[in-house]
Amino acid sequence: MLSFKMDLIWVCPLVFLYLGVFSFGSSNNLSSRPAAVNIGALFTYDSTIGKVAKIAIEEAVKDVNSNFSILHGTKLVAKFQNTNCSGFLGMVEALQFMETDIVAIIGPQSSVVAHIVSHIANELQVPLLSFAATDPTLSALQFPYFIRTTQSDLYQMTAVAQIVDHYGWREVIAIFVDDDYGRNGISALDDKLAERRCKISYKLAIPPGPAANRSAIMDLLIKVALLESRVIVLHVNPDSGFMVLAVAQYLKMMGDGFVWIATDWLSSVLDSAFPLPSEIMDTLQGVLVLRLHTPDSDRKRAFFSKWNKLTSGSLGLHTYGLHAYDSVWLLAHAIDAFFNQGGVISFSNDSRIKAVEQGDSLHLDAMSIFDDGPLLLKNILQSNLVGLTGPIKFDSERALALPAYDIINVVGTGFRRIGYWSNYSGLSTVPPETLYSKPPNRSSANQQLYSVIWPGETLLKPRGWVFPNNGIQLRIGVPIRVSYREFVMPVQGTDTFKGFCIDVFNAAVNLLPYAVPYKFIPFGDGHKNPNYTELVTSITTGVFDAAIGDIAIVTDRTKMVDFTQPYAASGLVVVAPFKKLNSGAWTFLRPFTAHMWIVTAASFFVIGIVVWILEHRINDEFRGPPKKQLITILWFSLSTLFFAHRENTVSTLGRVVLLIWLFVVLIINSSYTASLTSILTVQQLSSPIKGMESLKNSGEPIGYQVGSFAEHYLSEELGISKSRLIPLASPLAYAQALQLGPKKGGVAAVVDERPYVELFLSAQCKFRILGQEFTKGGWGFAFPRDSPLAVDISTAILQLSENGDLQRIHDKWLVQTTCSFESTEIESDQLQLRSFWGLFVICGIACFIALLVYFLQIANKLRRADPPQSVSTSPGVSQSGRVRRFLSLIDKKADQSGSGSKKRRVIRSLSDNDKDGKFGWTPKKKQAEMTDMGDIRSSS
């Protein structure tokens, strides 16, 4: 107990000392802070945003002043000014603020006012915290003291562009208010649509203010009703926006087929003034609306409850009100950090103002520069807190992190949320904050929204475009062909056309779920086939709205226009004369080429020699006089052709070689039989031209159809000289040039597209297609780039193909069978050596290995039987003796008598002076004796 009291005596003075020091430091910090800090607020009081923002800012100031932990006794004093969305008034009121030692301004609300006031803020170093100016061009580079505490319209327009792309639309009409807010927002939309290969097809500007009357809007929407696109983006102010929607309903533009996408101006009204009168809600049915997303939280729900008590339910709270509330708290935290870092609220006069001041009437000298404005700006940008709208943190571009929007659909007397958009993961049906913990997934399969009830109370997604209802028909260019008129031809005495291509187009148009007003416009002079590339180019220059006919889809043309699905194959082929080949006395030689015959015959002889060598020592059927042995070699090798050889193979090596050779003979025999059968039973046609490659290398003239892309392909792609290319205008010109041939002023062959060639050959029996089709292509109808009609026509062509109508149209126009060629074919190539070289190589390797093994065995026997060299024997004589003994050992028959594992070896030793190298010789000087049981003794 005594020790406890002693400890207490020592601890108490330390505690009092600590508290005294802490109180002294704290009092010093607090004593440097002013009793009040003046902040300004600029917005339009009676606007949709301003009504809510005024209450929100007032409540935020009260909450900050009642919380001692924020400013530690310093009070925020908010001074309000009404700008009435006027840039001039905003500038005047901002100047008035600068006379009252304002350290920061909450606002302005309008992007127009923000552009003007930001210049003043830059010069006087007073931060602007705008909770509603969403113009993307309010850049931190140009306006360093402008801080956007809401999201830029750049993100909102990114969301709109992704919605447009998600539903497969390619063009939209933009209606916007003609000020900084409207123009720059739509400019951002244009950029974001272009990133997705979409575009704004038409822009309509509505004058700001009272000039936007019903009559002016009526004139604008009548223009919209006559346009093609039915997807309309409405980026305006609430007053003009509701007037646009009311006039649109009056003009029947809120029904089936239309799509209306409104930016967050409409969601602000729905959140703050809901429920709207029924006559207004009727004009909003089916509209898609974007709204700034704010994550749900207990603090947010508590503030909504407080808000309802404040306003008694007469005024709703929208997201801009939440951002206005958070802006005050953001500024309060920044001011607290400012004071903690030793910041002092002081102002100094600007010498430049005094230099330009001409008198005292404007009182410009009353404006002063906030000396520590840069420090306060730095603290604002470095803030990191959580407000009613979620995390408040600025990125490197001074934009709030993690932008997101709700996507809502107005239905009946209310609206429903169909999904979200976030810059993190795109479109989704789950709140963005639940996705931030996962890796971003922007794949098309992951982009989802709930179903939408579109204008006209339909769940069916609108197509997004119609043909313009302006009485103007589509101008469709049609080539006037001189040849092959079965594809396209004008009807005499009318402005219509007929033919295969025309029938396909008409059938496709009839399958569309809407009417297509069009008229055919002829292209060409009627004396020669027109240039089809020029026809396609006419679409890009606006002469035609589309082009139909036998138009080949080639690379250069696809760079200018969009083509439909091909409705006919049209690869290039070679056509040339031919002659019939009749069977003759030497027809049996035609299956093989000369090289094949030579190699095959040589192979038979080589195989006979190899087998003879392998069998000669141990097989009596391969022994005898030289004449007999030569006959045996020839007979054995040739008889293997029919598998009728009588001689048996005894050695293992001989059997292996023979087995491989018989397999080779089987393949050669079968191939020869099949080829000869085809030659004797099928009518053979012959032509010196075998295909495009042989035609290219021949150096002879080549014909092509006038106006066809074949000329460009042959000269540019294949490198054939244009001097060799002969234009031909008609099928009759084809036939005449081919019959004359290159030596009489004609051509060796004609290169043209397959549909033309098939029609030509149906009446000309003297010509044939040679080789394979050397390009793959098709015919299609041409439309301007990104034309939605091209997609629908492609779908219709696929339907025609699936239901058989396309084939029936083809048979109607193109099936003409004057000649019958089913039993004829162009002479196929003879069997080449290259088709069988693998077999010959395998057989050759087998022979080589067998001989190598055999000779090694003989050499081994010779080494073991070689007698000691005499001292007097010269090296040359010794070497010659070995060769003679080697050849003798090969020729001598092996003695295979005896029992067990012992063998009889027979070696004939030759005298070094014996010059006789003939097989079967009898030595004159020295002779080896026959030995039993493998013992070999050499006589000296």
C-alpha cells in the first residue's frame, strides 16, 4: 500500500505537466486561427439544381460548425449569390465576393458561368469547388483553381456511347443546348462514339434561354422526323428538355421505333420533383436516363431522412445536392489542414489592377489576392475522405476517382433502374462498388443490362433507324452491261432493270420488315461494260446511295464502301481451247512420264543385282555359269512385277530387301492400273495450258472482260505485263480470240470470273476451264460505310440462301445446257516421279543397308582367314591379293554341311602373282585346302 502511494505521488506531477504542455501547444494552434472563414456560393436559386443545392450547402455549413473536431471553433460563413445562369451576372457577383475576403467559392453551377469566373479565380488565387459544372473542357491546365467536385460529362458521354454500342446502333441524332455545356458535351459524345465506330449523323442546337420556344423546337423536330436515325440523345436544360419531349409526343415521335436517351438533367428533375404531373410523365415513357451513381450507405440514408424532415417532402434530393453537401465538407477538411500547416488568411492588392484602374467608380482596388491560395488548393486536391457520395479523392487529372452512373428507364408513373455504367467495368447489373474488388472485365459477354420498356410500350429493341420520310428515294446505281446481259439488263422503254442480280436484290428487299423506297439509275454508256470501281467510287462521292449488280468484292473496293453478304461465288478461272485425245498403239505408256519409266526399269534391274549378291553364296538357284546368272537376275527382278518369281530367297537380308520391293511394286502396279483404266475409259482432253501458273510463264497473250477487275489483278497482283492483256467485249469475242490462238492474233486463254465463264461454256463446247480457281471472291451489293441497310440486306440474302430462293433465281437465269460434258474432263497429269520418290528412297536405303551388312560380314571372314604376310611380299601385291580373296569369297558357295553350331568355311587363297580376276577361276600357283570344322590352313 505504501509503495502504491509513492508511485501515485510521482505520476501525478507528470500528468499535470503533460496536460499543461498539451494545452499550451493546442492553445497556440487555435489562437492562430480566425474566428470565422468566409466562403462563397454561386448558383441559380430557382433552378432544379439550385433549389436543392442551397439547402444542402446551408445544412453542410451547420453540420461543420457544430462539429468541433473539424475546424476547432472556427466558423464557416457562407455567402450566397444568385447567378441566374448568366455569365455576366456570375462575373459581377464573383467580383463582389473578392471584396469580402472570400477564401473559396462553392460553385458555380453553370458551365457557362464557370468558364468566366474561373479566370477571376486564377488571378486572385481563390479555389472554385463546382458541384454541377460538367463541361469537359473546363481543364485543370487552363483553370488550375477550378476543382470539379462532381463527374465530368466526358464520363457521362462515354456511358451513352457504350449504351448505343451495346444495342447495336451505329448512328444517333444529338439535340443539345447551344452553350458551353451543350456543345462541349456533345463534342465529347462524338469522340466516344467514333471510338466504337459509331457517329452522330445530325446535330440540332437549341438556343439557350427564352429563345427556345415551342415553335422553334417544332421546326427542329420536324427535321429530325425526316432523318434516318431514330436514336436521339437529349443533352439540354430541364426547361427546354421537357418542351422537346412534349413536342416530340405531339409529332408521334415517342412511339415504336424511337429511342430517347436523356442525360442527367432529367434524373435531377425526377429525383427532386417526383412525382411529376401525369401530362409530363406521359411524354417520358420509355426514355433512358443517366444519373450520377452514389453508393448506398448508412450515412446517406440518415441524411435522406433528415432531408425529408427539412423539406416536409416537398423537395427531393438529387445527386447534385449530395455533391454540393460534400463540397462544403471537403473544403472544411482542406481549411483545417491549411491551418494545421501554418496557413494564414491574408490578402494583398494586385499592382496590375492599380495600373489599369482609370477611376474609383469600379472599386477594382477592393479586390485582393489570397496570399496562401496555393496552399489551400493543394490541401483540397490532396483530400481523401468519404462523403455522402462515396469516396472523395482526386486523381492525377483532378477528376474524382471511380466515375459511375445509374441507367434508369421511365415507365408508367415512375422509373426503374436497368443497370449501371462505371469506368471500371462498363455496363453491369450489379452496383459498381461490388466490382472494384475484382479484376476489371470489359468483355462484350460481361456487358449486361436488364430489359427495357421502349417508347411505344414494347420490349422489342428498336432497330434504331428507318428510311428517311422525306419523299426522297434511294438512288441505286446499276451498270449497263453490253455482254452477259443475263446478270443485269435494262428493260426497253422503262427505267427498270431485270436479270439475275436484280431479282436477288428485289427478293432480299421484299424480306425486309420495312419498306425501302428506291429507284434504279443506269451507269455506263451502253457501248461497253462500265468500270465497276468507278461505280463503287460514285457511292463515296454521293452520286449514288448504293450500287447493285455483278460487283465483285475486292480489297480496294472494301476500303471505300460496305458490301453485303456475297450472293454468288466469283473467283477467277482460266479458259482455253482443248483437243480430244484418242487411244492409240502406245496408249499403255501414257500413265507414266518418261522419268518414271526410266527410274522404274532401273529399279527392277538394281533389285535383281542386289538380291543376287545377297543370295549367290548360299542359294543354288542364284549360281551357275555367268550367262545363266545374268538371265536369273533379269527374270527374277521382272517376275516380281507379277509376284510370279520362282526363286526362293534364303538369306535374311535378301528377304528383307525383297519384302520392301514387293510393297513398292504393289503401289506402282496399282497406280499404273488405275491411270490406264481412266485413260482407256474416260474421254481425255488436252491443252498446252494447265492453269494460271503455266499461262503466266508462257508469255502469250491473255484475254479479259472489259470492265472486270481481272485486268488489275493480273497486272498488279501477278505482275503480268499489260502488253499481254487483251480486252474482250463479249462472249463472241472470247470465242473468236480463243479459236485464232496467239499465233494468229488471238489469245492463248481468257481469265474471267466463274459466273461469266460458266455462262460462256454453256454455249461454247470447244473450250474448258483449266486448273483450279486461283482467287476466292464473291458478288455483293455496295452501300456507304456503316450503312445499316447493308446489314439487313445481308441477313435477307442469307435467308434467301437457306430457303432455296437464291438457287431458284440462279437456275432461272443462268442454267443453259447446250453442251453435255459430264463424261469429259481435261487430261489429268501423268503420274510423276515426285509422287513415288519416297518409295524409291526407302527401297534404296534398304538395299544399301543390306549390302553394307553383307560386305562387312565378308570382310570379317576375310580378315580372320588372312594368312601372315611374307617378308618378301610387296604392299601392292598384298593389297591385290586381298581384293582377289574378297571377290573369291563372295563368289564361292558356302558349305553348310555339318552339325551343331559349327560351320564349314571355304576360302580360296590366291597366289600374289595370279592376275586372273574372273569369277569361277582355277588358281595356277597356290591353292587353299578344304578344311573341316572351321580350321583354315594356308599353303605357302
